[in-house]
Amino acid sequence: PLGYFIILMKPEVAGDFAFRQSFSAVPDPGWASEPDRTGDSVLHLRDPRYGWLHYLLPSSEAGNLATTLLKQVQEKATRGTNDNKN
């Protein structure tokens, strides 16, 4: 599959994401999550270009992702509430 060729490309894809760069995103992708047999989390994301992609997240990283997403949702809700006070 295409992903194996991308692994071989030079320069390599950066290990960490650089925030504030431009990118195109897939809006509202399908997703599902389930535990694997060790208790870690498998995150399934649907990309219309590549189909279903599967990521194994250690419990600590799954927790970090959950915390980050919850914080973003709460910040958006707070901004929305403050916007309505004017």
C-alpha cells in the first residue's frame, strides 16, 4: 500500500507536529475506538482517500488525547458562552 512507500521517502515525516503550519484536514472523519487485548486503545479513523487507518495508542497516550480533546471542547463552550454575554 501507499503508506509503505511514504515510509521510504526522504526527507522523513517529522516525528512531532509543528503547530501553526498550514494543512488541509478531512472534515468530520468517521472514527471508532476499542481496547486491544492488552488494554491499550485502538483508534480507527476513516480517511476518504486511504480508507480506514488504525492506530494503537498506549493507555497513557489515549488518556492524553482524551484530556486534550476535552479541554478543547470545554474552551470552545466557554468562548461561546462569553460571546453571548455581549
